[in-house]
Amino acid sequence: MDSDFSHNRKYTYLFILLLVVIPSLFSGLSGYELLLPDEPREAEIAREMWVSGDFAVPKLNGEAFLEKPPLYYWTVVALYNAAGRADAFLSRLPSAFFGLGTILFVYALSAMMFGRKTGLAAALISCTTHEFQKMSHNCMIDISLAFFVIGTVYYFAAGYIYGRQKTLNISLMYAMAGFAFLSKGFIGVVIPGVVIFLFFLFEKNLKSGIIDIKIWLGVIIFLIITSPWFYLLWQAGGTKYFKVFFIDNHWGRFAEASLGHRQGFFFYFSKIFEVLFPWSILLPLLIFDIFLNRKTSLLEKRREILFVRIFAFAPLALLSFSASKRSVYLLPVIPAYAILTALLLEKEFLKKTASRGAGIFGRLLTVVVLLCMVLAMAGWVWAAGTANASFIIAVIPAVIAAAGVIVFSLRNELQKLFVAVVVSTVIMFYAFSNFELERGEKNQNYRGIANIIRKNVSDMEHFRAFDLSEHERSIAFYLNRTFPEDMKWEEVKHHLLSDKNITYIVNDDKLEDVYRKLPVGIGIKPIGRVDRNTLFLLIKKTS
């Protein structure tokens, strides 16, 4: 009987998790265009891969783009191929699936280590963080990296810490690490590798730990997974492509930032608050709790807590040494902070009688969170212009009623906070996604630019570009075709003076450089401003 009850409870927790997570992840994927700076580029790389049938070398506007390996693009291509078209929804859909897989791994890992209640809380916390919601709804590679990193960590814990089907789980750990590499390169191996190495070190078990996880087996599995792509990459570009991928885009991006991504050493220590929002409101309390209980040897789940703490803080420190920094790079460590936050909630707050300090803290934060929800909804409605002030006022009583349900139906203040944060985050995401829709429709996508180009260029075979930025090349996604690009003014001038009716697209930075050099008879037509640049067409004037 007890076994049946436990079995049923297991699926109850999973059902509750999926009931929240699936609508949260799979809604809001359509209805707005691909957003700058990254989505159009990633979608265009996948589209070119789909059209060309070249699955080895990612290309952007026909040129090799080897910043990242191709695994994520393969998943997008698979959907393009199944649907027979390329669009924003299909481009984002793999991210939602990777997001779902990540949440299930978070649940499995934390439930295995600390129980199903903690597993459910950790999974919900992960899913409702700002960065996770954003990336699981964007066409971006980082969510696939997060999936394979948490998968690597899960199978290590299952195989090494708990000794469950050790050879199988250790093999799966290496397989996930191999796929993490194919998602975003060596960082997919380095993050879990550093966590595992430091775990061995803190346990004073380095030598035997390395022997136990059979590094030789990992090398074999890693090469089985990655070597086919290495071979195809070598065939396509030889040492040149290897240098671009391994040296320029791995060591180069670590040692020297590009595209405005240079930040100070402590960038992530402040950015983590934005990444984990709204749960970052508990981060000071979490850090204080870790400080008070810094001697893990005195804790009941000593090994598990040590491992999760290393998973949370070691990658943060490691990434701080890189010259190139972006908040999205912290995505793989969100699960670790979610587990630690869930443990804090369970220890202090999800019990029948919380401490007095926890009660005051909970009341205050519940009010703050609900107020943020009201302001976020009202702010979006006001900015979108879809409702007037009376509508906003009408929403407030409904929110107060919902807050009343939360306040009087749960046992203590921090339970109320937990429910309030989950509910509020999901609602605020809908407001955010609608705001993104408005923003995308107005000035953050290239569809309008592509439509103007089609109206002004009668023969697309005569359409060319002059030294566009990486992001501007993704106009090809909306033109549904690539176009030649010249990097030197002499080449541009030659084509403009030829008998063919050549039209060039150029941004304002380049136009400023060559404005006084334009040949007689060449007109300048502004076609729109996207992000920071205004784009122009250089067209022969008709007599």
C-alpha cells in the first residue's frame, strides 16, 4: 500500500510540474518576428543549412560561420524539413523542447538528491527565472547547451555519487558532454568538467575519482559523437576551418571580447541577480545560509549539498575569467541556484510554522512580488496602447482577489511567496512576450526591410550588399535567399558602373565613409532603421 501511494505521489508531482511548465514554455513562440540581435542570424544559418543540404558547415549569407557547432541548427532544420517552410515559430520550437528537457533533468536530479518535493520546487524555480523563460522562447543555442550540461551533471550524480548502473550512467554522462560540445563547443565540456574535478578535490578523492569515471571511456564516446563532424569540417575547409573554429572562436573569444561583449571581472556577480529574477530576491538569504552552514561535513546531505554548491559557484568564477561576457552564458548554472533556493524554501519556509523572521520576510516579499505583477501587466497594457487607464484599474481588484486566495489558503508566508512568485512570473512572462511582439513589430526585425527591398529591386539576381554587419546579413532569412556581398569600395564602384542594374544595400556607417565617392547617377534611398543602424539602397537613377 505504501509503495503504491509513493508511486502515485511520484506521478502527482510530475503531473503538477508539466501542468505549469508545458503551457509556460510552448506558448508565446509565435505572433512576433525574430528579434535582434541573435534570433534572425541563428534562424538564417539553419535556413541556409536546410536549403543547401550542407549539414557540416554553418553558413551565414553563404559564408562559413564557425562560431558554434551545428547541433542546434540540425534540430531547427529537422522542423523546417518536416513543415516544408522556415518561420519564426519553427525556429523557436526546438528551444521550448530543450527547455522542457532541462526542467525534467532539474526535477530528476534534485528529486534523486533531496526528494520529490524539492525536485518540484527546484524545477518550477528554474522554469520561472527571467533568463530561462527568455531563452526557452528564443531561437538561440544556449538553451541546448543548458540541456546537455544538466544532463551531464545528472548522469554523473546517478552513476558516481549514487552508484546506480554505474557504467551505463557514466557512459551517458560522456555522451551528454559530447552533445554539449556539438551545441556550443568546449564550454559544454569545461563547465561540467570543472564541477566534477572540484568535487573530487573537495572530497580529497581526486585520483580514485578520476579512475572511477573511466576517462578512457569518455574519450572514446566523445570521439564517436564528435569525430564525424570534425571529419566533415576538415573536408570542407581543412586547417583554415579548424583554426577559425578552435583558435579564433574558442581561445580568441575567451581571451579577447568581440561585438561589445567585453565586461569587467565581476560582471556576473551582479548579473546573476537579473538572470535569476524574480528568485534573486532570495539570493542574499541563500548566500547567508550557505555562509552559516559552510561546513558541509556537518550537514545531513553532505555530498549532495557540496556538489550543488560547486555546480552553482565554480562556473560563475570560471566564466568571470573570460573577456567575453553575456548574461545568457549563465543559463547552464540556473538549475544549481534553483536547487539551492528550493532547499532553502523547504528548510525555512515550506513547513507548518516558519520562524518569525521568515514570516516577516515572506509577508513583505509576497506583497512586493504581487505588486510587481500588477505594475508589469499595467505597464505593458499602457505601452501597447490596447487599453485605457480604466481597464488597468479594473485589473487591480482581480489581482487583489487572487492575492487573497494566496494569503488565506496556504499555511505560512513563504509558501504564499513561493506560489505568488510562480504565478506572477508566468503572468509577467505573458506581458513580456506581448511587449516583445510590439517591439518586434515596430523596429526590431528585418521583415519590413525585406519587403521594401523586394519593391525596389526588380531582379534579385542584381541585388548585392556592401560590408554588412553580422546581424544585417540575416536579412537573407526574410528575403528567402542569400545575396553576394562586397567588402571593398572598389568592387562596389565597379558593379555600380557596370551595364547591369545593380542595387546595393549599405548601412549608415559604411555610407558615411563612401558618400563623397559615389559615382554620378547613383541615388540613395533610406529603407528603414533597425536597432542602431539605418539601412540604405544605392540605386541607379532613371533618366
